[in-house]
Amino acid sequence: MRPSLPCWSCCCLLLLFSLGVQGAPKDPSAAPEQVHLSYPGEPGSMTVTWTTWVPTRSEVQFGLQLSGPLPFRAQGSVSPFVDGGFLRRKLYIHRVTLRGLLPGVQYVYRCGSAQGWSRRFRFRALRNGPHWSPLLAVFGDLGADNPRALPRLRRDTQQGMYDAVLHVGDFAYNMDQDNARVGDEFMRLIEPVAASLPYMTCPGNHEERYNFSNYKARFSMPGNNEGLWYSWDLGPAHIISFSTEVYFYLHYGRHLVERQFHWLESDLQKANKNRAARPWIITMGHRPMYCSNADVDDCTWHESKVRKGLFGKLFGLEDLFYKYGVDLQLWAHEHSYERLWPIYNYQVFNGSQEMPYTNPRGPVHIITGSAGCEERLTRFTLFPRPWSAVRVKEYGYTRLHILNGTHVHVQQVSDDQDGKIVDDVWVVRPLLHRMMYL
């Protein structure tokens, strides 16, 4: 019988094996990577976020020409981020906000420092005010493994199709995995999209590890709530992003449920006072209130936590959103696409039998979680619920066109069918209908 190796020898072997799998360690790099944009909520501005492996200065050089000098400069800050895994890997997250941008103008930029610069990227500054028609790509549940929708999203972005992206929770699967290397890989994967468009996010259940630390560190959203909840104006819409996860991970603080709820109510009150300028109120949160999938997720239960709140009665969101006239609710989590009839408290509130989405008497729910991840697609129940209008079990993503103050166009793109539009609906609300909320 061979003698067992001493403990320190086992550790050395494990370390050597790990290095062999991951590759030999490299010198820490000052070259920027994982470049992405976000809109900080201030007209004429854009925030650039990136990662390095050593602390450096944070600068963005930008201008209007594809080649030649970039005459404008902006400086920002760098923050160390230590992942919670056993290797305690340290990343340096840089944030620089560009201001004074001309609305609708295309800019060229690079980010970094004298120790290393990124390549040049392009973006178009968002237009100001409510009188324009933003087009958004909307999806959730996009992983580093099996990111089926990403190639088509990249092509759409390169063609200048979108003004912004809404990623409705669940990134990478999971950003913390393999000591956050999967998070690094994911951020590199989305760079061709996210470095060209404001990439707006909300947290999902797959961001939970270490109190959502990878999510909070890597993304730069408006407000001062670490990206867990915030709102912003885009064209004729007021968009609210919030965390459904505060209802499920109470060990991080039960007070977060109450704090978010009161913030939401205050924000909705302000949004309703501004209905004349921004008629549409749109929310995005990861776990839906309703769904007809064949699993045991929260949305399959009659008294969903998101819908009814803690213990079925505390800080539920359905009554709140209905009271303040939320028009459109965007969700993900289920790896499929589902459009509901206008609904409140399990009752269908169509505008009319002929035109259900014209002047609907309840909010419209869209579940769009089929962008692609290692968990594959989610099955539906055999028979749809009476409040379910359309169900699609195919990889894809949603296009949301906020045409003006009365018309919103929703389309579902199927990646399985080479970009075919598999759902197409207009939501129409006359301005007079909204006066009831003022």
C-alpha cells in the first residue's frame, strides 16, 4: 500500500492542476477590457465602465471622427472589486461619465490610460425630451454558455437598430462562478453590444452570490441604490427597474423590501404627475407575477411573492402598479416568451373584444427570458391559462418601439427561425385615459 501524500503535497498538486487547466498565470494587465455603456439619467450624458487588472487612471478620449485625434477628454474613478470566491480575485472597475453630448450625434471613443488603451468604439448620444421614438432590445437570462440570441443582437446593433438595451436579470450563469472568471467572460462577450449602446440592467436570482456583489460592481446604473432599483426617462416613457430578488433573499436584509416598495411608490407618484410629458410608465423586474410554465417558480403559484408580497400581504407589487397605472411590465426568469392579456388580480381587462390592447384596463405583461443560457428553454403547461395570449418556446428576444405618447409596438424575434417575428402587437392608450392618474 502506497503511503498517503502529506496534506501540503496534495495542495500543491491541486494548485498545479488548477494552473494547468486555467493556463499559466499572466502578468496583470493595464489594458481595458469588458467595456460597456450605461445612461446615468442626465440628458446629454453617458457613462463608460471597464475593467483592468492593475490600478490605473480612468480616462475616456472621445470625438466625432472615426480616425485621427480624439479631442475631448473626461476623467473618472476606479474602484477595486474583490470577488467572494476562495481566490479573492481583485478587479479594478473604472467609471467615467461623459457630459455635454449633443443629442442624436454619433461619438467615437476609447478608454484607459497611458498604461493601455481600448480599441475605438462608437455610440450615439440619446436624444433629449419626450418627442422621439426610441427602439429597445429587451431580454433576460443570457449566459456565457449557449448565448443563442447574442450573434443576432450584435448584427442588429452594428446596423444601428437600437437606442438602448434592457437586460432583465440573470447574467452569465453565473458571474461569480470559477472565482468570477465566468463574469469576465460574459462581460467580454457582450462588449460588441454593450460598448455601443446603453446597457441597462436589473438583478436576477443568478446574481445572488455574495449579496449581489458582482452585479453591483460591474454595472453602473442611475441613482444611489447600487443598481438594485432606479428609474430614468427615455423619449415618451418613464422606465423603472427594480429587484424582485429582495423578496427571496431576506437574509441580506428584510428592510430592503420595504425600502424598495416606498421608493417605488414615490417614483410612481412623480411619474404620474409627469404623464403629460412622459405618458408611458414601463417597469422591468426579473421574476414575473404570472406565467404558464410547467415548473414550480414563484409565478406559477396563485399567491406569488412578487404579486402579493411577503406573507401574502406585505409590500405586494400588483396592487401598487395597478393603482398608479403602469402600462407595460417586462419580466424574464422563465426561459420562454409569453404575452399576457391585460390583467389585474387574475382577471382579464381587455380594452375590447376586437381590440384588446387598445385602451386596456389593466397592465400588459411581457415575459422575455429566452435569450439563451446553459439551462436551455422552459416548457409550458399543456393548456394555456385564460389570461395567456401568446406563448413561444424558442430562443429569441424582444423589440420594444416606443413610437409616441399613445402607441407602443412589441415584437418577438425568433432566433430559432432566423430572425422571424413570431409575435407582433401594438399597445394603444389615448392620452385622455391617463388623466385619471394625475
